[in-house]
Amino acid sequence: MSVQEGISPSPSTGDSGRVSLVNNPRVRGFIFQLITAIIIAVVLYIFVTNAQTNLRSQGIATGFGFLDQPASFDVNQSLIEFTQNATYGRVLLVGILNTLLVAAVGIILATIIGFMVGIARLSPNWMVRTLGTIYVEVTRNLPPLFQIFFWYVVLIKFSPSPRDSFSLFNAFFYSNRGLYMPSVVLGNGAIFIELSIVIAVVLALVVRYWARKRQEQTGEQFPVLWTAIGLIIGLPLIVSAIFGFPITFDVPELGGFNFRGGTRVIPEFVALTWALSIYTAGFIAEIVRAGIMAVSHGQTEAAGSLGLRPGPTLRLVVIPQAMRVIIPPLTSQYLNLTKNSSLAVAVGYPEITAIFAGTTLNQTGQAIEVIAITMCVYLTISIVTSIFMNWYNRRVALVER
């Protein structure tokens, strides 16, 4: 008897040698995924129906109609017009804008501080390197909520009263009530100034693109930064002069026990933004340090052999190559800073968690709807941030040809 005659056919195959549907990995995987999806759908259906039944028994209406109801409370900072008669939908918008403001300012400050500290940790100067190490070890090992409380207490307890406030050019005033600065008052023709700013930014981007192409072809550099500053400042000034300077400023003035007029930056915003920036910068510093150390030392030696000084070498050679290592973990820190802004509820800053997921939920009782909206807002911000950072990561990545 031959060897082939002694081998029985596999139970997973038919007479033709093809794998049966039951044992096909693709079919089996599809069946398991379908069963899992059905189970999840059933669980969600049971959860939703039970929640609706319980809310109905307690006399609580469901749906998002509460967004059109008046909120009947005020907030201490709003980037848009807001009164006590505003709706809960406007409260949601105010909370989103305040959250985005903290995230945007915090990300910029944390990035600047983090890069400076990360580079300082690699400095040959012992004092600079030690100070950078102390900063990283202290900020990373203290809870962010504690740091928010610390800076809030410092701003409130160690700042002067409005009557004894610090003054700059008799237009900027700082006290324990916050920072007061002149506000912009738009007159007739101001729309053209706004358009000129947009045009100046677009022209600056065009000049940057042209300068990069020119440098790749000829090797000659163009003063992009000064050109962009000249466009963004000069063009609006020219347009303002043409239309008779339609923009004026409302300067704050001390009246009684507080200032009137101008724009106020509340201490809660300053404490929250500064604390989150300081805390996140400690992690960014370590990311920057690791990215720089990942660049081969031969790159620095090659730049030195070409006559480049340490500053231009770091800016033009090392940092561009280190960015491919820095950007992925940097994205996570940006997302953490945005989500940590929800700690603002501890100091009373009116971001989305405090005034919508907190005050609005307590007043309306629409727990499911409010929590769902808040989750969607944070999820959307995180996804948009990740998409932008991934795009930038692909843009600065080194491509082998």
C-alpha cells in the first residue's frame, strides 16, 4: 500500500479539496463578528429602552428639545454675547469655545516651553541642564489638579487689589480680578481691514511656499519671517489709513472698586491655562529630548564641518530630522491637555464640563443627552486634532528616494 493510500481525506475539505464554508476563516470570522454586533445592538437597545422607561416614570422628558429652553444663569467669561435669557444651546456653544480657547493657548505655550526645556536638558552648560532636569521632574510628578489650585491661589492671594493694580502704559491693568486690556471697537469700513488681514496671511503662505521652492533650486534663502510680519502688519495699516482708521479701542478705567470697559481676562482662565501648559511642557520636554538624541551625531559633525554654528545646526539640521520622532507622542500630549481642561470645574472656569455637563445637567436632568453631547464634543476635538497632526507628520516625514 502506498503512502498516499494510507492518508485519509481531511474532514475540513470536500472531495474536490476545497475548504468547507464552516471551516473557512473568512466565513467563520464574519459569523463571529455578526454575532458580536447583534449582541451589542441588543444590549444597547435594552439600555436605551430601560433608560427611557425610568425617565418617563420620573416625569423627565427625553430628547434634545431642552437646548431651546432659557438657561437662566450667567457665566463669567464668554467669547460670544451671552445673557441670562440665553438658551442651553448657547451655553453649549460658550462651553465649546471656552474649551477650545484653553486648548489652543495651552498647546502653544506648552510647545514653546517644552521645546525650550527639552533643548536645555541637552545643553553642555551644567546649570542650564540641571534647571531643565529639575523642571521636568517637578512638573511631571505633581498632579495637574494640584498645580491648577497652586497657580489659582498665587493669582488670587498674591495679586494686588484693583486700586493698587499693576499698570502698563495706563491701558493694561493687572489685579486679583484679572487682566484688563483695551477692547477693539469696529466702525464703518472695518470689514475691509479684516479682509486685508486674511489676504496678508494668504500672501505670507504663498511667499513661504515660493521661498522654499527657490531655496531648493538655487540654495539661496529668503527672509520669509520678516516678509510675513511686514505683510500682516503693513497691509492692514494701509487699508486702515485709506478708510480713516475705523478701528478704535475701549480702554478700561477704574470706577469704584473695579474696572469698567475694555476686555477682561479672568484669573481662572490664566491659572488653568498656565498650569496645564507648565504640566504638559514637562512631558513635551522629554519627547523633544528623545527626538534630538535619536538623530545621529554624525549629522551634527557634518554640519560643523560645513561651518554651521550650533544654533543654525540645531534649527536647520537636527530639529527637522527629530520631528519624525517627536510628532507622534506630541499628539498624545496635545490630546491630554485638551481633555485635562475639564479640571477647570475646580476653579470655576466655564468650559464645557463645568457649565454644560455640570450646571445644565443639574438644572434640566437630561443626563443621557448632556453626557452624550459632551462625549461627542471631546471626541470630535480629539479626532480633528489627531487628523491634523497625522497630516503634519506625513508632511515633515523624511522620504527615501
